[in-house]
Amino acid sequence: MDLKYVQCPYCLKPFEEGDDVVVCPECGTPGHRSCWKEAGHCFNEPKHASGYVWQIPYNAEREAAEQKAREEEAARRQARTFGSGQGQQTDNRPDGMPFDNEYGNYASYTTGDHGEMRPTMRVIGPEEMLGDFRVREYGDVIQNNKNRYIPKFFLMENTKRNVVGNFAAFLVPTLWSAYRRMYGLAILLVLLQFLVPLFALDSVVEYYSEAATLAREYVLTNAQDEEAANEAMAALVEKMPQPPIALQINHYVILAVHVLMGIFANTLYKKRCEQLLTKAKAIENKEEQAVYLKRRGGTSVISAILFAAILYTLLNLIVSFGMQKGYGQDVVEATTKAAEKVQETLIALWRK
């Protein structure tokens, strides 16, 4: 533990290299061995019952020294070369911009000599504090793509804002939630997207039934030329019923789900990480902590596929009820078999 610029809580003297230092086994508070013996207990003993964990306090000199070290490291990185598969290339990025690293880079602004705002970027270190936890601890939970999420968490923490966009969550909110093992959220999103149609199932099924009947009447005809087919399609469009209110409301609900997840998904994910880390802290055995975070954190492709199947199944159940009423069971079965034949053919072609 680097205790440079840190004061002993007993005598208030800064620790120096070579000092005989002991650390409280419960909360991690450091102190000179002589000070500890004189006091007879940990300086922060009254806080032990609340689960207090000592952290290195902020110090301007320490921060300046660490910033200088980061800048020197960035300058060294700028001069290095990296392999590209076709020989060596030199990194010519301006201002000593660092390479992407395990935990990502944090972009911020500094004030120049003349008061101008200058963009800067620094490497995020594993021991930096991000809220109540260290960066490496968040990395243990996120696992995949942690160098993308941790910089966003830094931005949220430093600006005190919760609006940091997530395109993947906007595009497929339910699948993203399942992929990130946020199963409760994924189930909630499924319910939100199908709750209204299920409550008004009769009107929804009736709509698809009428649409299927019209399609059978106007589209499945024996039209001999393109003009006749176009006339049949135009007649179908004119006769097509208006979607029930339930479906119209559901379209807006789904749109709202996509937009809100695109805006607040990172906030929800950060809170999820903090919940897992808090629970992991309660596990005394370090190996069991690691196993817990590995099992509960990370990503799951299988879960995303499972929830995709659930969404597909629910949608097809609702449409199938309407088609059975409109086309009849025999037509639906024939159509289903034809679709399965096409699917088998495509799979065979793909395997070739």
C-alpha cells in the first residue's frame, strides 16, 4: 500500500518510507505500530459495526504526482509502436493521447495558459475510486467491454448526471438486459411490451383474424397478370381494418421502452454493478467473492437468445390465434409447414 502523503490518524504525522506501519484487519486503517500500541485499538473502531472500510484520502500533492505520472506514461506510449499484422506502425496521435487500455480512457477538459479549454485524455487506472468502489472491482463485474462502460460510469459520477446514451440498449432493450444478466429488468420489459395486447387479447385477435380473412379474399387469388394483382392489393389496403386501440397504445409503449432504455440503461447497469459489489463485500472469503462476481456478472449470450425466443413466441401466439380464425387451421398448418421447408433449405445452404 502506497501511503505517501497520508497522515497517521493517531499522531497526524505523514508516513515516511521505512516506517513500521500496521493495518487494522477489520477496516484497513493504517497507523504507526507505536501509535497503535499506545491507543490499544483501531482509530476507527467505533465505525466497524457499520461495515466501514478505510480508503486513501484525497490529497492535492498526491493527485498532482499521479497526474504527472499519467502524463509521463502517456508521452511514453505515444512514442511506442504497435503491431498491425503488416509490419510496425508508429502511433502519431496528438497531445500524448494514450492507447486504449483494460479499463478505458477518460476524456476531460483542462484550462490552458490563456484561459482556453483544452481536451485531455488519460488512462483510467485499476486502483482509482469510482464512487464507493475501485475501478478494478467494477471490471470484475462488467468483464466484457469494461473499457467502454467504465469511462461512461466516470462521466456519470463526475458530472452527476444519469443521461449517457447506450445505442445497443436503445436498439434491443430486452436482449441487452438479458445479455448483461439483468434478468429482472428483461422480464419487466417483456411484460411492458405485451401487457396491453394481452389485456385486450380479444380485440387484437379479432383484428388479425379480419386481416387474415381479407388477405385470403384479395391476395390469395388466381390473378393472371400484374395489373390484376395490383388491383387486388389496392382493394386489400382500402378494406384493411384499423388496428385496435390496444395495438396503437402498445406501439407507443414499445417506442417509450426503446427511448428510455437508450437514455438510462447505463445508469441502471451502474446501479446493478454496485449492488453486486455490495453483496460481494459481505462474503469474507476472497475466492468465493471472485466466484460470485464471475457467476452473477459478465454477459450471457444464452440468456439473450432465450429472451429473443420468448418475444418471438409471444408475438407468434397472438398472430396465430387471429390467423386460425381468419384462414382456418388447415391453411395455417400448411403455411407453417411451407415456412419450415424454407427454413430447412436456408440452413442447408448456410452449412454448405
